[in-house]
Amino acid sequence: MKVIAFVWLVAPGAAGFAADLTGNWMAAQPAGDGYIRRSYFNLKQEGARITGTIRTRQFHYTVSDSTGGSDGFTLTAAMKDGNAERRAVYEGRLVGEELHIAERRNSVLQPEMVAQRARAGEGAMPPRIPPPTLHKVRDNGLARTPPMGWNSWNKFAGTVSDQIVRGIADSMASNGMRDAGYIYINIDDTWEGERDAHGNIRSNNKFPDMKMLADYVHGKGLKIGIYSSPGPNTCAGYEGSYAHEEQDARTFASWGIDYLKYDWCSARNLYKDGEMQAVYQKMGDALLAAGRPIVYSLCQYGRADVWRWGPDAGGNSWRTTGDIRDTWESMERIGFTQDDLGPYAGPGHWNDPDMLEIGNGGMSDAEYRTHMSLWSMLAAPLIAGNDVRSMPQTIADILVNREVIAIDQDSAGKPARRAWRSGHQEAWVRPLANGEWAVALFNRATDPIGVVVKWADLGFAGVPAMVRDLWAQRDVALQGAAIQAMIPAHGVVVWRVR
């Protein structure tokens, strides 16, 4: 299916172009919410060779190889992304004075864009603003336990709207989530509109009045969060906060925003990974200066050892990994590789292995219980990502298990460590503020198994006085020097031990 682009630009003297690809081309793609994404193809054709740059959404590529000509061509483009290289392939042709072009992604040709000639220089990356000198951002005093709430991306992505957010707020206020600690309702990417003549960011037509929406959410006893990027564009290609950090922070504060997720995205085109701390510091300072308590969530996928400098940049949490998916393989790979990061977390500053996928349908209930248990043992933010308006009771029981939540929210803020492993089974142990301990016994195998673990192997000097099963919500009979449990495939048992 073709995507028809409406383009408003004709450069002076544009008539009589040569019948080749040389020129600056722009395709305008309405996003359906009042925002227009613009992609630029600044190309130069010399015989059978095509060079140039491509700027689309959050990416800025340099053409590295080409075949063909104006009647049919293929471009291979590349860009540096930290220590890696990202590549893209485009196919297209010249049709009269229009450039018809589409990206080939995973061997599948995406919908075609139709571009027309733009003015020279239009769509170029903005001038690089040198990052500020490093300093330590003052602690904002927030998130003394890991933030809990909901985020729109995993379920709704670009379809999130004012109506959906209000419905989520209604449900969380009545289904037990708010009272269990899920306070933040966070709007992820695609809320952004254009900036006004003074540079102030505006929401698009999916969000007619962000201040009124924030007031509605606050009226339900909840808090509201929003999303932006330190780059010129967000991951979905909407307006980022680059060169408007202080201005956007003031706007967010004036709307009543309580939480900011700040996603690296197109900042990669202007800054190196070694400059991340200074770039994130800039927004950390801006949020403090805006005069409203706003939780600051750094989202840059665990690059540049963010856990070492996240607090100094003002961060209340920082992503430690790439994006999670709603599969056992993704959740397992992310969750069970967090063991070494525990010492960097504590009250006000948390390791974030990404949002919860519980209830989105890609895993079994046993796997979702493992997901919830592991994140709670890690003292990770618990940010639900499902449609809480219509979740079955089995999913609600997982998300709103207060005894498991109490482990995540323990005031000592000391994440668990892996204490024991045997084949596909392992135990993680977490010290709690009142002198008790949380113990999670995981079965990563594809079959159920009975496991016997000695208390001494978990680091305990003697036999506990009390053991409580937090998923069964009952006390466990003590059995001497060891404890045994039957664990489902990809399942977990969580005990509170005194």
C-alpha cells in the first residue's frame, strides 16, 4: 500500500531539473494525529554512483553503496550507533519530478514514500551544541523506593490518546493498582505536536489539553508522566527536546507533569556515548529549575555504564538493557543478567531493566509470576505495560500481589544477589529493612522440577524461624537444614524468611 505524501516546497529556479537523483528530497508523512513526519534524502548522482545522506525519524544515515539509477536504484546507508554500526537499505525510482522510495527492512519492502524536491539545506541536522561541563546534579529527593505505575508503549505504542489515558486512570483508581502503589501513569512517545512561534512544545490532536488531562489524573489520586528525548527527534520521529531543554522542563511543570522518561534516540547523531552524562545532566538541571517535583528516568539502554553516573546526572532510574519484548527469552535474558548491578542501586536511584510485559499475552502466567518476582527482587521500577482496563483476574492477581510488591518496595533498597545455582535452577537472596530476607527460587527449565536447597547454601547460619510463601500466601512448614519446593516450568517460588 502506498503512503501518499503531501509536500509544500519548490525551490527558486526549480524548473528544468536534470533527470537524475541529484538534489534534496523531502517526503511528508501525516502521522494521523496532526503531526507530520518529514524524511529527507539529500542525494548526489554521478553516473552510476549515488552518494549523500538520509534523515528519517531518529536516524541520520550516510549512503555507503548504491546500484542503479533514476529508473530504479538501491541505496545502502550506514550510521554509527555507539560502538556499533546501524545499516539501512532503500529502493526507489524517479517518476517525473517525484522520488518514490521505500526502506527494505528484514527483506520486506516497507510502504513507499513519495518525495519532492526541497530547498538546499532543508532537513539538515541542527548545529551541535557542545554538552555542558560535568557537575553533580542535586538529588531531587524523589523515588526513595522504586517507582510504580503504568506506561503506554508496550500495549498502545503510537495509538495512545487522551481517552485511553483517562480510561487507564479510572481503572487503576478502582481495580486495586493505585492502592497497591502503582501511582504513575506515563505517556510514552507520539504525544508531541509542533512547536509554536516561541518554541514552546505543544501536544498533538490526540491530546487536546495536557494540563486538563494531568488535572484529571491527579483527581484520581494518581500522578502523570511524559516522554521526550535529548535529541532533535524522539524514537518515533516526533519533536525532541534538543536545544529546548529548559523551555520544555518549564512546560512540563506548568502542565503538572510528575515523571519524565528521557530517551536517547536521535541524540546519537550529535553526541558520543562518552558525552551522555553531560547531556542528561542538562535536563536534570532543567527539571530542578522548573520548580516541580518530577521523577527523572534515563532511557539509554544501559550504554556507557550509566549506573556509575546516573545519580550524578540527576537520574532517579536508568535503563540497564535494550528494550524488553513480551517473550520468555527476552525477559529471561534481561532479568537474569542484572546480578552485578545491585551495588549501584538504592533509595532515589534505581537500576531499570525496562517495563513489565505482564498481561500482554506473550508469556504464561507462571512466566509472568517469574517476571514480577525477579523485578521485585532486583528492586526495579514496576511499570505495568498492559491494558489494565480489561485484564483478567489472573493477571491482576500477579500485578497486585502486595506481599511481592512489599519486597520490591522495601525501604532498605538493597537488590538481591544470586546466591545459588544448580543447572537451570537458581536462588536469589535479598536483605530487607526489618532484618528479614526475601528468597526467590527460579526454575528456568522447560519442565517442572522438585528442588531441595540447604539454608547454608543460601548464606544462612541456621534454620529460619519463619518462612512464608508469597505467591501461595501461606506459611511454610520448616524442614530442618534444607527447604524443598515444586516449581513449574519457567516458574518461581518466593519466600519471606525470618
